[in-house]
Amino acid sequence: MRSLTLTMVLAIALVVSVAGCSKKSKDGSKGDSASVAEAALSGKVVAKVGGKPITMQDIQRQETMLTQQLQGYADSAQIAGMRATIQKQAVDNAINRVLLEGALAKMGSKADAKTVGAEMDAFRKNFVSDEAYNADLAKRGMTADQFRREVEIGILAKDLFDKRTASIKPVSEQDARAFYDNNEERFVQPERVKASHILLQVNQNDPEATRAAKKAEVQRILGEIKKGADFAEMARKFSDCPSKQQGGDLGFFERGRMDPEFEKAAFGLKTGQMSGVVETQFGYHIIKAVEHAPASTVPFDQAKQNIMQYLTEQQKQQALTTYFDSLRAASNVQIIDSSIVR
């Protein structure tokens, strides 16, 4: 996952919805009746803020962004169980986006062109070519001009939010200690293992001959390592996983984070031990257990700074929630389709 600067996160993920586009067939018309129905649904007005319409498409964009953010913290089953909550938050985010733009317009705020350019350049550097950059924008449903506008709004939003929360003081160590003592279960660190692996990827639709060849190749690599070849160097040379750049290092992970077969093998190895060939849905692996960390409780001194930051951020979030509530109270917000907030 590519990293984004703070203002980019504000622009793309926090309260800013991205512009979208509908795909058309070559003659410019919708491909079939299902596409027409989908387009009609996406264009359906479900809410209004000061007379400005919010469509189902706006809600869907917010749902997509929220789901993408959650993917780093929850599996697909957990996310599916949160669908109603995600949709309600998506509605709030879509409304907040309109409220934010209105507030910025009233203030006459303008983003510094150099700052905007620097943010766009920083994001552009994540891509190996202009083609890859433009493809990413197209995936987001944006032109370069639309993307620039999103960056501008993100910068202005950050400035506004910083001003709205400037008076909030950092949480004290005493408050952090009280939070720690009242939430001990949050600081239990489950058993973890640090592992490296080499992956030769296969797909489910690959012919048997291809799968057999890949399996024979991974067995050959395993044999070379057993004869003394360096695991990390072999990973860099042969692995199909992006972790090859780190010599196959996957870092620490707990149970429930990896493919079940991979996880079973990794947790079953002793420190320093290497597996045989392990088959998963992704292909054939060789796994090496680098370190085991038993379940433990994170001590307060180690958690203190994170707790203080978390509680301070919570206060800032509450201040912003209050701010948006005030904007909403001063605006005419209409929910036309109440089914979207159930």
C-alpha cells in the first residue's frame, strides 16, 4: 500500500469524496439494461445540503473509501458485518464534504499553489511512470484537474482543522495511566511470530503442468538453501512476493492475519527452523521462523506515549465532530431516502 502525506489522507480519505465517472460502450451509450439501471440508481438523489444534492453515487464513493481504510485493520468477514455502520458513516461523510466545501467557500480560503504542487509531486513520486500515475487517477475516477482540486481541499481542510483544535492541550501522563488501568485488555499482545518466506506464485486456473513446474522449482530452491545458500538472497532472486525486496521478511504477525495453511506452518516452526514446501491459495512457499514472541501485556511505560497521543487525538476528533454538528445545524440538511441511514 502506498503511503500518503497527511494532507493527501485528508483529501482522499477523511471527509473528501472523490469524483467519479461512468464507463460507456464504444458508441457512447450504456452497454446494457443493467448498466442503465445501475446508472439510474447511482444518480438517485438521496439527500440535500442547502439545496445541493447528494446522490447514491456520492454515498458509494464514501463507502468504498471507508472499506479501503478498514482493510488494513479487519478481514473481509468483519468488514461485511460492519456494512450497516459503514453505510451510515458514508452518509455522514458525504454530508460533511458538502458542509466543508461550503465553509471554506464562505471563508474565501485559497490553497497556496506551491504547497499544492509539492503535495501532487510527492504523490506522483509513488509511481514509476506517467502512465501508472494516470491509471491510478483513472481508477479513482478523476482527471488531473479534479485531483488537484481534491488536494487543494485537503490542504485547506487541514489548516482549518488545525485552527479548530489549536487550543487542545496534550493529555497528561496521569490521564494516560488511568486509561491504561481501566483498559488492560487493550494492551494484551497475542502470540506472534516473525517469519520470512519465498513464494512461487500460481493461479487457480494455471494448468497442472505449470503448477508441477513451479512446485519442482520451489523444491530445487529449498534444496539449495539446505546446502548452504542464503535464504534472503534466494528470496530476492526467486520470490514472487513484494517482500523479496526485504529478503522475504514479513515482520511479526499474529494468528488470523495470514492464509490458514501459511499460518499453521509458520506458528508450528521453532525459531530458526525452515519449513518444507507449503502450498496455499497463493502458490508454493518456503517459510523460515525468525523469532517467536509469546503472549504478553505491553507495560505502561512502553504504551504511554501512544495512549497520550490517542487520547489527544480523540479530543481533537470530538472538537471536529462538534464543529460539523454546528455547520449541520446552520444548514438545511434533508435526508430524502431514509433507507440509507438505517
